[in-house]
Amino acid sequence: MSPSDPTASVHTVVVPIQGEATTADRTVQRRTIGTLVGSQVLGGVGMASGIAVGSLLAEDVSGSAEVVQLLTQGEYATGGGLALAHLAGSLLLTIAGIATFRALAA
């Protein structure tokens, strides 16, 4: 390649494909999955508690159970929409990452 060649600055990255996971790898993966599952459970408990406390506070402030019912439904709809947007974005990033990895490994 000569310096005037437009492909001279292109670098090829070779990603070595690893063999079977070792026992240490599996241990780290098991701990990581356990940590992720635990954080999701605690996050769900925290979210449910927040919704319950918010509903009780709204009822106390408004003095009407009907208002609380409407607010609770709105909270669930908003939370579901936000979770869906987050999961869709995460899925797209995961797909893009896998495609990039495969392109680099090829």
C-alpha cells in the first residue's frame, strides 16, 4: 500500500474466538447473573412500594379515592410506556453490538 492509497488508513481488527468457558468464567458469570437478578427484584419491590406510597399520599391530599384510582392507572400506563421504550432501545443496541462483533470477527 502506498501513502496515496485511500485504504492505507483502514485497520483490520482480528478478534480471536475463545474456546470453552473455564470454571472461573462460569463462576464469574453465575455471580454476575445473580447480582443482576437480585437488583431487578429489589428494583421491582422499590417501584411497587413507591406506587403504593404515592397512592396513599394522593388519597390523603385529595380526600377522594376516585382520584387515587385514576392516578394509579396513569402511573402504571406511564411506567409501562417508559419501560417499553427502554427495552426497545436496549434491544436495538444489543442487535447493533452483535452485528458489529460478527462483522469484526469475520
